Amino acid sequence: MLTATEYRTAAIAIGGVTVQVNASDPDFVRMLEERYAGFIGSGQVPDYEFDIELAAPADADPDADVGVFREGRTWHLERGDFRAQWDPALRRGRIRQSANPYSIDAVLRIVHSLVLANQGGMLVHAASGVRNGRAFLFAGVSGAGKTTFDG
């Protein structure tokens, strides 16, 4: 694990769950702060904390599917570009990933989905808008046109 002088942190709050990520690369943390600008928590105590090591997994398979499984109380999350272990009871985890935003995006989606499902909630990939006093929610896969819908 990294010591306090070796890392920068960003606290990302989504769905009422705050995940603090720690990485030794300040440019990577800055990129996360920009990417998640609307979700960066300020002064919040994180619910979970992950140390990130920026290095491609040794057995990286770029065509691998996402795998999520549990051994004892530890969750294992993996894909060709990342490997992560997370112990919800200890509220700590670690991620080994290549230096890209998509790996941490996938880990955050999985962690938030597991936490929220345990609390009776869920994440929905969607866009929303209000028109004439009515709210609309458009759910769908990435690239389906939710944000640009003109109807």
C-alpha cells in the first residue's frame, strides 16, 4: 500500500456512495478529477478506498470479458486492462490497471452496483431532462443517443 506522501487522492461520490482512489501519479488523479468533476466529494469521509497501481496486468488479454467473483469476503474484478480486489468489510481495495480512464470507470460501476444492490438500489445508465415541468429518463447502452435525443 502507498504511504500518505506517495499518493494523491480523489473522492468520487455516486449514488450516495463515496469511493476514494489513491494513486502515485498526480496526472492520473487530475484526469479523474476532470472526468468526474460533477461527482468529486469535498471533505467527505469515503465509504471505500482503493489504491491504484498503474501498470497493465501481467496476463492482460485485451479481448477478455469482465469477470466478477467472490472468494470469502473478497471480491475480485477483472478484465483485460485491470485486476482489482476489494474487501467491503475492511472498506479497502486495490486496482492494478493500465493508465486509462476506462478501467477505473468499469471498477467504479461494479463496486457501486454491488454496494447499491445490497442496499436495495441500482445504477442506471441514463440521461434525464425536464420539459414543461415533467421529468424524463432515457435509459440505454452507451452510444444509444440518450444525451442527444430530440423528441
